[in-house]
Amino acid sequence: MTVSTVMETTAAPSTTVNPICAAPFRTQVDFARVGSMTVARVRGVFPRTSREVHRVISAERDRFAVVLHRSGTAQVAQDDRRFPARAGDLVALDTGRPYELSVTGACDVVVVELPHGMLGANADLVGRYVATPQRCDRGAWAVLAAFLSSLGDRINGLTDMPDVHLADALVSLVVAAFAEPAPESADIGDDLTDRILAHTLANLGDPTLSVDSAARHHGISPRYLHQLFRRRGLTFAAWVRRERLIRIRRDLLDPALATRTTAVIAAHWGIRDHGHLSRALKKEFGLTAAELRLMARGERQNT
């Protein structure tokens, strides 16, 4: 569903965040829900500092709002961080904790909100950079900014796109951008772990993916890779297994893949021996592969 609204007033509208100053303002908010994500574009002219942009960010917990500032200036704050954001900056906010996003004057921003769960273990990666504006003039940041800007321009057509594929594209770009090493990175271990996570996500379909191959790709020993993952409370094999199961479950529920066998879907995500797959899915999600397929078939019949 896509919603477009225009707000124009000469007094402060009611808001649960902070009232806009009592002066004329005009904003247009275009909003679309795509699966478990929401995409919004806010364009407006605010006479002074305003928190109107809060209105397009959910109050639900365990979600990130990724905000691209196409034009205008803002102040962002969360935890003990407070920074200015300007045109060309991208900033992430955690909607489950108090934050501030205040805009001055004219603005054009695109906001994508997605659950922490969509990022898996990389939610910790994004969480470390909340309220820290990033310039989108290089590498993966530039690609992510272009993608978000395009989403903002095409909100009316988003409901016609496959939810899962759009979500995959967005999550991959977010992880790639936040994992991109910065010259001023203070913690080499954290930076390296982020790059290993991003590389592994990009190669989940490779059946030869292993601790040894990942360590070799990054020029470190398997033992050191294990140490890096332990710092995050993870083990490499268990994390890879869960990330693969998440994608297999998603594909089993995807109507567009209804003619593919479970074995083909599992092989696509690097699992060639699928003998124990249903048991693993049952343990992780409470449903076997056959039960997931039955559920997907029932949902199609009800639509």
C-alpha cells in the first residue's frame, strides 16, 4: 500500500514527539509498506527546527531507520552522540531507543525502516554507527545512497516489486556499506570481523564456504577468525548455518519459487546434503520444509 499526504498549517499539529513551532509549514509524505519494511519520502519547508520527520519513523522496537538526506540540514542524536547531517549524508537510527532527528528549513529525506532481524548478526554492526552521519560519495555508501534515492523517487511502484528480493538487495547494500573499512577505523578487529561477515553473506551459496576459506580470503588464520567471532558471541559454522536456513525458509514461502524442489532451493544456498534440512528448519523455525510449503500454499489459496 502506498500513501501520499500533504500537510499544511499555520499552527503546531499534535505530535507525540515535539511540537512544530507555530508558523506556516508545508510537507508532503509519501509512504509505502513493502513486506516487513517501510519506505517513506518527506519533502517540506520548516520555518525552524522541527521533528516532523519523526512521523515517518515507526515507534516499534527492534527496527533500524536508515535515513538519506537528499537536501537540507538536520541534527541527529542517539545515546551519547550528536552530529549535524547535511545533503549527501546517510544516518542510521535505532527506533527502539530514544533518538532525535530535527530538521531546519527545507528538506528532502528518504527513510527506510527495517527490522533488526533482517540484518541477522549484522544488526550489531549497524547499531555501532547509530546517529553517526556517513558521507555517500564513495564505494558502497555511494551505491546505497543511489539505491535509496531511487526508492524515494519510485515509491508509487514499490508495491509491485517482489518483497523478498527488494529486501535482499537492501540488506546486502546496508551491510556492505557499514562494513566498508574507513581510514580512521579505531578497532581493526571489529573492522575485519565486519568485512568477514559481509564477504560470507555474499558467498552463502558457495558449498565450499568454510572457516578455512573465509580465513584464507582475508589473510588470517582460522584460529584468529574463531577469536574474532567469539568476540561477537558467535561461532562461524552456526552463524552460516542460521543465515542459510533463514534464506531457505524465505524461498520455501516465496510463491514465485513454488515449482522449485526443496533440494534445489537448499543447493542454491550451499547445502548439497539436505537430508537433515527439515529437522534443522523445524528446530530453528518450528516448521519442516513440507509444512512451510503447505503454509505458503494455503496463503496463496486465501488471496
